Amino acid sequence: MPQTSTRPNTVSAPVRYLENDKDLAVYVASVGGGQVPSHEGSYLDQTVSIHNGRTRAKPFTLDKEGFSLQQQRSAVTDFYDDTQITDTYEAEAKALVRGATGATRVEIFDHTRRSASQGVRSEKKIREPASTIHNDYTALSGIQRLLDHYADTPDDVIALMKNRFAIVNVWRSIKGPVLTSPLALCDATTVDDSQLVRVKRQGNDRMGEVQLATWNDTHTWYYFPEMQMDEALLIKTYDSSTDGRTRFTIHTAFDDPATPPDATPRESMETRCFAFFS
């Protein structure tokens, strides 16, 4: 079982929402090792209560709240070693997603490393924690990501799209406990679709589409303080099913007021997976 926590049951911290859905907004993706970009549009820093997910008795699920904390000790000794990621970690991540979702097939299509330290980002050519509330995919871009991934094998796409598929993000620390810029996740059952706004995602090599969110006092936020390297957070960012289960999960990094001033900056990796169902 994931560890318990001695942190407070609730902290208050500002998180960044899209101020309204009338202004033209663009989510500008950063380049590894570069400066933190400014997103186009009008944004609102809203102070919210963020609950300690470790103290909740009832477990979180991907199909309801949209996220789930899992215990998994990795055999990887260096998460910056691409060979270890390919040869060892990808099999671990696939097994974790299969076990948590019941998927019959899992395929990995992306790894993104991040750090809260500009020095580490410059040295490792990696990205910063994402500090604007977002969900990685929309109803359209989730499908487009599948089409892009299997562009060279269109017959695979036809077969795979006959059944339900989801995109699940496996998020974990890759160097010690997460003490700075932890991840806050909003219980998807407290978010109405009208509060999710489709915006363009401007990347270095492609133009995509993500969801930003407008503020509502119904939103209920959680985090898992001091995440360890033998824990993994699963986040559902897309689901093709429209049967009432959660399809999207907004989330963001935030500044935890309980973080010691001399805390080691976070280093993390997210692994994006397609989960296919029969």
C-alpha cells in the first residue's frame, strides 16, 4: 500500500485557471532545457484547498476521480538512461497500467522528464513542471494522437478504434521524494464539461489541442505529499467511452506552503500510454 502521511489534511495554495473561455488562448509547450514559456490568454490565480489524498479512507479510481496512487518499485537505477527506460521501465509501466485498468493491451508513446530546477533542466535538456491547470487531451486530440501514432499502420487504427481505448499517464519521482512542485489533481466528478475549454497546444514539432479549465468552487483538489520513487500516480487524460465514466482529469503543479525552504527540487517523469480494451 502507498505510504501514510504526517502532512496536514489540507493546504491552501494558488493554482492557475483560464480566466474565461472568451479570450483566445494558446498553450505553449516548452522545449527541454529552455526557458519557461508564457501561455497566450487571460489567466486567474485562484487560491484553493488541496486535500491530502493519503488521508482519505476510500481509494481513488481512474474511472471515477480520474487518478489513482499505486505502489511499484522499479528496477531502474537511472531514469536518465534511455536504455534502461526502454529495456526495463516500459515493461514495468505497461504492467502497472494493465493491472490498474484491466486493459488487454498497453502501448507507450511518450516519456517526458521534468525538473523544478533550472540548472537540472539546462543540464539534462528537460522541461519544467506544468503550472497551469490542464488536461493533456480533448475529445478530438485523443483520437488524433492515436491516428498519429499508428500513421504507418492504418489497419491497426481501424481495428483498435472498434473498441474502447484510453490514455493513461504514469507519473513518478525519478530522484528522491517529491518535495517541491507536487502535482495537484482535481476530482473529475466535481468538474462539469462546461468548465473545460479546448485550446490549441503549440509544440516545437506539432500543433495539438489540450483542455484548460475555468474556476468553479465545486472543484475538489487532492495531492499526495512526499511521493516516493516506489510510488506511481496514474492519471486518465482521455477515454473514448461516453458511458458516464471519467474521460478527462485536470491537474497542475503547485507550490506547497508546507515545503521546507531548502527542499531538493523535484525531478519526475511521466509516461503516456494507450490502454486498449476488448
